[in-house]
Amino acid sequence: SEQRPVIVVPGRMHPRVLARLPDTFEMIRLDEADPALVSPELGAKAVGIATTNRLPADFLAAFQSVEIVANFSVGYDGIAVEAAAERGVVVTNTPDVLNEEVADTAIALLLNSLRRFPAAEAYLRAGHWAQKGPFPLTPLSLRGRSVGIYGLGRIGQAIARRLEGFGLPISYHTRSRRDDVAYTYYPSLKAMAEAVDTLISIVPGSDETRHTLNAEIFQALGSRGVVINVGRGSTLDETALVAALKEGTIAAAGLDVFENEPHVPEDLIALENATLLPHVASASEDTRNAMADLVVDNLKSWFATGKALTPVPETPFERKG
Ligand code: NDP
């Protein structure tokens, strides 16, 4: 009988990927993406890797025959994509299937940051409503705001469509202007921050975006300013944000992503004007199942047809031979 392709799965992985892979592949699990865990035999025979946004270059280097890395995440800032590209290894991600879910979360985080709904619910649950009277009026509201979206890709556009329904003026900053939208374009993030009072970040984590949400940008947003980050934690300078929230440089922030997940700085947790979520933007059962299916279907497609379904732009390869 024919040998089934060997797929290595290091670290945490969605249970649906683990359930589906053995239908088509020989699946080998490792505790983590550590080259010390890769035997010479495994390094020679594995042809694919499925991972959750973690693939250091030294781990990839332990495999001589790997053709494809299927990532369970649309963001691939944790994948050594340059090393993969140099070797002709295709990297796939999970675009589009999570756009609407993540955009919903961005809007929820925005409304919670402005209107303090989590604090209001905690107030009710603590019995304060009956004892002390109504929850305090919120100084912040979505009404009358002007929103700048940092990153207007697949998810950024889904966020913008929702904001159109809220009746707010929308601007965006990306490296290149889009010719398919009517929103106001700013070639500079700083200039956009000066023009709006509400900033939503949904750019990928990269050397270029690292700490671009910083003291200068908070200053530009001003004292009514609100920052929402659903992109990557590395984009935002958390130390500068804590100072800006404490000093009233900006009014509030809502974060789904952090610099050193799952660790969130204590001085951020202590701030009432920070609304904090544990990286749950895509975390519904249906959306995570759709992402899991796309991971498995990319691997199946690669070995059945020689083409991946959703390769990242850096690795536009087809299977050799
Ligand atoms: P896309 O690739 O479709 O969009 C990325 C956007 O960011 C583009 O508009 C791009 O425009 C812009 N961009 C990239 N680099 C820069 C830069 N240096 N300066 C300014 N703009 C930049 O990605 P998606 O919309 O699918 O996803 C975006 C990111 O959201 C993911 O990479 C991931 O990190 C994050 N994410 C977070 C989730 C969560 O759970 N919190 C869930 C899903 C995604 P241009 O190239 O013109 O600059």
C-alpha cells in the first residue's frame, strides 16, 4: 500500500485539525516547535507542518523534505516565512473565513471602551444598582466620532462596512492607497491620528508596524482619543499606552492583542479606561472550525493537486514534479 504523507503538528492545535488530518495523512505530534524534538528519521520523512502561528527558522531547518507549512491563523508573524520562501516551501494561512467575526469583535471592543458596558454589567452583578442607584453616565460615546482604520485589508474593510452603518466618517492609513473605496486616505499614520479621534488597528505584526502605535500617535489623537487594537500586540507600545491612559493624553483603549501574550501588564489591568480581551477576536466555534478546515484543506489540496488554496504572497509556489 502507498505511504501516506507525514505531517508534523508542533504545539497547540485546534481539535478539528487533529481529528481530520489522520483521514489523509500520517500525523505526528510534537510538544512544541523545537528542533531538539525532531529525530533524524522524522526530519527526513516529514513533508508538511501544521502550526498555530509558531515556526522558528531553526525548527524548519530540522526538516529536509518539508514542502508546505499550513498555519492556523491569518496572521503569520510567528512563521519564519523568509526562510520558507528561500527553500521553496509554501506557507498557507486562513484568510477571509474570519473577516466578519473579527470585525464584529472590533466593533464590540470599540463600544465597550466608549460606553463601559463590561463595567456596567459588573456594577449590576455586584448589587450596586439597587444599593447606589444608576451606573454613572459615560463621558465617552460613539456619537459624533471620526474613525481612522490602520490597515484596510480583508478585515479592515469589514470593519469599515460596519462603521458606515453607524453613520461615522471613515479614514484609513495603509502603505498604498486603495482605488476601490471612497474613504479618506492618509499616507501617514500621524496625519490620520491628528485628523480623527478614534483609531482602530488591524495591520499585521511586522518589523515595519512594530510600536507604530506610540506616544507620538497618542498625542496626535488627543484627550478624547480612543485606540482599539485587534491586529497584533507588537504594533502597540504598551508602556507608552499605560502612560497615555494614566495622564489623560488619550481617553480610553480597547485591546484584544498584547506584546507578550498571555501576559498582560499589571499596570494595564489596573486601568479603568482600558478594556481588555484575551485574543478572542475570531474565537467562536464556527469561525475556528472554518479556520481548521482551511488548514486541512490546504494540505489536502497541495498533495492532491499540487496547489495550495491560500498561499501567503511571499510563497506563491506550486508543487514540483
Ligand atoms: P490583509 O493582508 O488583508 O490586510 C492587511 C492591511 O494592512 C492592508 O490594508 C495593508 O495595506 C496594511 N498594512 C500592512 N503593513 C502595513 C504597514 N507597514 N503600514 C500600513 N499599513 C500596512 O490582512 P487581514 O485583514 O486578513 O488581517 C490583518 C491582520 O489582523 C492579520 O495579519 C493578523 O495579525 C490580525 N488578526 C488578528 C486577529 C485577532 O484574533 N485579534 C484575528 C485575525 C487577524 P498595504 O499593504 O497597502 O500597506
